[in-house]
Amino acid sequence: MAQQGGDYPEGSGPRREPATGPVPAEATGRPGGVAVTHGAAHELWESRARVMLTPFSPPSIIGLYGFMGATLMVGAWQANWYGNAKTGFVLWPFAVVLGGVFQGAAAFPSLRARDGLAAGIHATWGAFWIGFGLLFALGSVGLAPISPFGAVNTPFAFWFIVLTLITAAGAMVAALANWAVCAVLVFLAVGSGFTAAGWWAGNDTLLVVGGWLFVISALIAWYTATAMVAENMTGKALLPLGAHKLGGGTVPALDRLEYPAGMPGVKVGQ
């Protein structure tokens, strides 16, 4: 459903936030490249704009919260904060639902939101948590071997090698636009690297360090998701996420087109 520019009943038309300052002539779309003010350029855009009525909250809110819950529980266990060799048999159902189902589900609306980074990371880690749960589910009935903590397990190390490569690539991309997301992925990638090395060499210390890094990544993810919720609910960046543009500087506020009386056919809130 789309709405083209035109006349609106009083009080229901689009409200523009004030915008001033010159814009490049080529951005106006006028023949001959005649420069106009930012406000005039906005008028040109508005007259040809289509408003798509399919709004939704950032999918990474549920993705990051799902990731945070699963990673915090398992990371703290890996760091030897609590539990024993059988703790994984208790953790896996919750890790699968929160980290696998919820985070994995966030990948698909991220594609619709045109966020390829979020889609790739949520899909990858959602798949990991489902695989983690399947491994421990089979182990709980004796159908799959569960190696003792600190033992050499090269196949399991390869799980984390793959995760390290994908997550590190995501961290480099996130550094171009958002420092909070970048921090989540940096600690996650390094933690995955230590965990891979720990299972490859059968080294307890490396596994514990990896667990600590997972916990740090989970806590940053919790902050990032909470900042997204606050911005979604209030329309203001109450908690900074470090959004920036390539080449330096912060991302300016968007020149948004808003409907004071609400979007036609859409109820906002619950």
C-alpha cells in the first residue's frame, strides 16, 4: 500500500522536521542543476514520495537479546563461574530457544530491513545455538560423545574456527557504521578464537579466557539491544550506540516524514 504526495485533511498530513542549508545542485533533480535550499529539495522529494506502510521495530532487538541470554549462560559456565560437566544438559533447551530460535528468527526480518550484517550474524549464531543444543540433546541420551572440559576435540574446535572467521568479518564491516555492534562482534570473534584454540590444544586456560570474552560480548549486546529499545520507544537516541559514517563524524538526524495523526491503517504500540 502506498501514498503519493498530494492534499491531506488538516492535521493528518505529513509533518516535516525543519531542515535548512544548501544542498548540491545534482541532489535536487532539477534540470540544469539549479541549486536550491534543503527545504526546497525536500518539497521536491515529498511531491514524488511513496510512503510504504510496513513499519516494524529493529529486528536486532530480539536477535541481540536472544544472543545475550544464551551466550551469557554458556559463557559464564565456560569461564568456570558455576556448574560442572553435566550443566550443559540443563542449559541446552534454553540456549536453543533463546539463542537459536529467537536470534535465528531475527535474521529474516533483518533482510527486509536491508541490514545484511545483522542478517548474516543472527543466522550464523542462531544456527550455532541450534547445533549446540542438538549436540547436548544427543549427548544426554548417550547418542553423541561430549568431551570433558579441556580435552582435545578438533572437530568441535572447527565449529569455532568457522564462527571466528564469520564474526571477525562482521566486526570489520560494523566498524564502518556502529561502534556498539562492532564491540559486540570483536569480543565475540576473539572469544571464539580462544575457544577454538582451547578445544584444538586441549587447554583449560584458553577455554576459560574464551568464556570471559563471551560474557563481555553478551553484556555489550544487552546494552546495545536496550539502546535500540529506548530509541524505538522514544524516538530519541537516549543511550549512545556510536553510529557514525565512513570517513569520520556522527550520523546526522534523519529528515523524517511523519504523520501527526498516525499512519493510516497502522496502530502503533500494543
